[in-house]
Amino acid sequence: KQEVTQIPAALSVPEGENLVLNCSFTDSAIYNLQWFRQDPGKGLTSLLLIQSSQREQTSGRLNASLDKSSGRSTLYIAASQPGDSATYLCAVSQVSGNTPLVFGKGTRLSVIA
Amino acid sequence: EADIYQTPRYLVIGTGKKITLECSQTMGHDKMYWYQQDPGMELHLIHYSYGVNSTEKGDLSSESTVSRIRTEHFPLTLESARPSHTSQYLCASSEYTGDTQYFGPGTRLTVL
């Protein structure tokens, strides 16, 4: 059964710092990996989607990498801002099984002004 | 911004009541999903649909039921609410399986 783990569970950084969020998954047979952002009490917003054949995707200050063989992905946030404070969720889309997406528990990020 | 809507946003209800959580999307997506999320915990898929008249159970057992009579509408029903059903329910849709999922704002349900 696919398991997705995110480390750390919570992170607090001063404004302006660059930071890395980690995601690992146990079954490398995936279609893609997605990073989402969730603000308190809200739904999820898709940030980046990396296909299994890709190594990385970039959007503005965000860069996500994927190493499928080792079951790892990272989300790099450059020059963090207080508005980046949210929970960041990693999810994998599996090749087999009846669960379209398997989510990690998320990393709760606080960027201090 | 994605065009997917959920109502109500918040619901407080007594034990034993029947409730229906509404989810609608205007993107014409065939794939729709319901997730349950407890505070600070991961999302668990409880139901999904790959098109009209198609519904499947997810990896988390749920006492709720769903229907998909129209492409744009995917309601979730609890016949008899219990305190253990207290949670946030998130609806999502995608164009195809494995594609980016677009989420609604969620319904926070409290059963007293």
C-alpha cells in the first residue's frame, strides 16, 4: 500500500529565507506527483504537478523536484514571504490501486515577518 | 481560479439527522472526488466518480453515499449523522485520472 510521508511536520522561518520541504513515497510506480497548498479552513490549491518522466517543475519562486527511483520529492521555496504561510501537501497518483491520489499529512509552514 | 463549489461551508447538526453535502463544478470534468480530512491529518478519499452513473468507494470506509446523475453535480449524503462524522469534507474534480485536481472550499461538519 502506498504511503506518503512529509518531513518536517511543521517549520517556522524568518521572512526572506529559502527553504525545502520533503516528501517521500514507498511505491515508485506513480503517474505523477503533485504539491498543493492549503490555507486554514480552506480547500487545496494545486501548486505544481511533476510527471513521472520529469525531474523538476518550476513556478515563480517554487521549484519541485522528483526522484522517482528513490521515492523522493522536494519543494523549494525561494525568498519566503509571510503570505507563504500555509500547509503544503504532497500527493502521488498511482499506477495501480483504486485510489487516484494518496496524500501525505503535510508540512505546516510559518514565515515570520 | 477553479470553478468548483461546495455548500454549505459550515454545518452544525444533531445526531440522527439526514444531511446532504453539495458539490458542483462548471469545468465539465468527468472525474470527481470526495475526501475527508480531520484537523491536522491527511486527506482520505471516501468516494469518487469517473462519470455519470459511475461511483466507487475510496480507501477510507465511510457510511456516506454519493450519486452522479449529472456531470457537474456530485452530492454526498449521510442518512443518520453521528458525532464520529464530525470532520471537514472536501470535493475535487479533474479532467482525467492523475491530472491536477481542483478543490472546492470544503464543508466543515459538526455533529452534536
